Amino acid sequence: MPRPQKLPHLVPRQPKTQLGLSMQKLRMVSGWTAKATAEAFGCHPSHISRIEHGGTPSRALVLFYDETFQGDGLLLSLLEVTEHAAEQDRRRAGGHRPEIKLAVPGDASTFVDDTIAHGTLMTPGQLFVKTWRVRNSGIVPWRSRRLERQGPLTGPGLITSVRYYDVPDTDPGSIAAISAPLKAPTYDVASIAYFKMVDSDGALCFPDRYQLGLDVLVLVRGQLPDKTPPPEPATDG
């Protein structure tokens, strides 16, 4: 039997790891080997393996995966987050190389539930509100915190948002409901957006935990299926 596929560790400050994993999943679901993919794209299989395990892909390769394996634009939205990650880190660090920090001791968060299920169908440009509920499962009170959008705030094929959404002050053991008004992309595509909690100074609250944070994934279609039941057939009276 072949050895089970070892999934890469998701590093919060390296969203390219999530991109690589998503590329790998789409390829495997489509039944393609890394060798066949490399031959079709025109590269060495070792390059495919390196990218799928957290390497930095070219836009051309991401486009190839998205079109060949029917990513429907999802990989491109992940690429946008990846390309903007380094600049976002520098902005948080005041233009300097960001230091690797750990979460405040005793500070913890637990996801409870959310609205707008993954893959919800929407029309182009539809306005909607995503709400996450997270529990303060540590011993540190949350004060003056916000959710920060990871990556660009808008763009072709991307969910549109503002940079920050307020997190209600939340004591340990309590649940915070965080709502984010958003806008779906303006054409048919699959799009995902990520958000991480930051403190009043803009620093990540959990830089070494919780992977890429909270997310929202929608599918945009020009016309949603008509759920109106068909009329009853006429009968002779």
C-alpha cells in the first residue's frame, strides 16, 4: 500500500501553505498525478511537489491548476492573499521585518459557529453579512480587538470588505458575535476571504495559532436556481 499523504503544517504567517494544499487537493480529486501535471504544464515533478508543500507558485501555474482542475477562481483568491502577506506583515511591523511572536499566555479562542455556510450561492455583487461566533476560551479579557482582513480588500474575483471589523469586548468564558458586511464578486467565481484577530495596536493576537483564522467562501453565479415549485398541472373538471 502507498504511504498516506502527509499534509503540510499550516503556518499562520505563510498563507502560501494553504494555497499549496488547496492546489494539491484539487489535483488529487481530479485524479491527476504530480508527474502528469508537471508534463502538462511543462516543468519537473519536483517543482509541483515543492509548490504543493508551501513553495511560492507563479501566477501561471496557479491559473493552470485553476483551469485544469476546475478551481473556479478559488485558487486565485488564495494567491492574492499569499502575494499580499509579506507586505501586510511589514505594515504591522512599521515597515520593518516582522518579529516572530507567540500568543499572550492564557489568551485563547474557540470557534463556535457561523452564518453563510461554505459554498453558499450568491448573485454577482450581492451584499451579505457574515457572522462568526467565537468563545473567549482563555483567561485574558478581550478589549478593543478587531478582525483584520488578510490580503487585499477587493479586486477581480475577490470578496470585497473593509480592513477591520470590531470584536465586542469579551470576558473569559463569554462568546463574541462578530459581524462583517461583505460584497460578493461581480462575476461567476468561487472566492474565499480570511480574517485574523488583532489587538488595539494592530498586532496579531494569535500569531502562532489557528492557521489562517476565520474565513468565508462563496460561489457566485449569474442566476441562482429557481426554487419556486412548478405550477400544478391543469385537470379536467
